[in-house]
Amino acid sequence: MSIRALAEEHGGKRTNKFNQSKGLSQNWRHLIPESQGGVCGGLSLMWLSSRKSGLTQNVFEKRYAEPLFKYAERASQLGANNCLGGHQGIDNVANTLGLNKGSAKVTVSNTGMPKWIVKGPSKYVFIAVNGHAVAAEISGKVVNFFDPNYGQFKFPDTLKFVLFMQDYLTITNQTAAFLKFYR
């Protein structure tokens, strides 16, 4: 089952298509070899920052533009790359992007992670899973979710998002690692 179909099954709707692989393949000449496998941490932090500032359309309008990927690559190098263990510096990168720390790192399990996301101390959530990073914005009952490999999805309420996340982890064969909350 595709992630889009899974989201729709849980009442979500894809609001923006995005696939970092396409951007990486178009910009491979401009990226260092370590980044060619993905810059999901940098892209996820940039998405959170753009949601906070209201500039999501501007930042991701030219989805696969070289500057977007160079900036995401730099954010990953500075500490937003979960798979390289760079989470130690993630708060510094987030701060540079206009996100303020809302909590300490929260280590979670697959069963507890979806509920932590919607009941956390702040609305912008960086979600680290094994070797990948995604993000969520909680606005009241509405949840916007971003996966650099699939795009942005909107869920009308937190329960539908929690159920989606449980299935998302299973279908993508991901294991929860940690959450970081930002204001």
C-alpha cells in the first residue's frame, strides 16, 4: 500500500507532493557524496521552520531546486542528520532556522510515539526513526505531516493521525528513535 493510500484510508489528504530522491538525483553534482543518500533531517527541519513562518509554499515551491537541497545538506552536516547521529547539534540547527527548543530529546517506542507527537509540549515536532527523519505540526486537532520521501499530508484530527502513524511505522518498516519538540 502506498503512503498516500494509507493517509487517505485514515482520513488524511496529500497537500503537497515531494520526493527527496528526485531532488537528489537532479542535484547530485552539487552535493557532497555523504549527502547523496538523503538529507531528510535538514529537509524536515526546514519544513518545520517554513510552517512556523508561514512560508511553506515559498520554500518548497520549487521542490527540487538546487538551493533547497544545498541548504538542507548544510543543515544535515551541522547536526540535523539522524542517521549520522548528528542529533546532538540538532537544536543549534533548529535555532538557526527560527525554531526554539520546546523540550529535551524524548526517546520513544513505536507504540508510544504517535501519542507523544500529538500530546507533546509544543506544536512543531521533529521525528527521528531509524535512518530517516520526518516532521509534524499540531494545530489544535489538525495535524500536518511531512515525509521528505512522500510529501505533506493533512489529517483532520489527532486520532486519525495517531492511527495513521502506527500503520506508517509498520508499512515503512521504521522504528521510532526520538522526538524533538520546538516552539
